[in-house]
Amino acid sequence: MNWRLVATVGIGVTAFLLAGAAVTGLLAASIEFSALVGLPVGVLVGAAAAAATWLRLWDSPGARPALLGVSAVGYAVLVVAAASYAVSSLRGFVSVERALVVALLVGVVAFALARRRPGGFD
């Protein structure tokens, strides 16, 4: 498996979600359609983070567990959101707070697993 590609895409997704949500939330009180500003900012930040991961960050073996842990957070948010959308019985159970807790737990587990085998992710 190409772990560099997995980490790059995951970091881009995580950065997109984080930056997009932060900018949208910060501008929500002053701008009516704050998502029209937050989403493009999220795309730019996600693309920059993905490029940095591919070009520079993956070359440091010590950073790989953290990169894989952070990328797992983005993947987990997407999976929880897709499950909530696809399975109607989950919609009442899944909230933003619960989705973030699950995503953070997945990120910590991915970090711990990657930390145990640092040479296994080339």
C-alpha cells in the first residue's frame, strides 16, 4: 500500500474540514453566507497541506505516525458523515460532537499503531 498517498489525501481532507469549519464558524455572525468564504479557504488550505505532506513532510520518518494519525481523523469524519447520511436510523444518534469524538479516537489509534511499527510505513 502506498502510505504516502494515504497520508497525503487524508491530511488534505482533515485540513480542508478544519479550515473550512473554522472560517465558516468565525464569519457566521458577520457574513450571511459564510460558507461561500469558508469552503474555498478550506480547499486552499487542504491543497497546501497535501502538497506539503507529499513533498516534504513524508520524508521525515519520525513524522509519519503523526501524519497517519491526523489523516485518519479526516477519513473517520467522512465515514461517520456518510454513514449518518446513508443510514436513516443513525441520524438521530450521530451529532457533530459524537462524530468528532469518534474521529479523534480513530486518529489516536492510528497514531499508536503507526508508532509501534515506524519502519513499516515506507
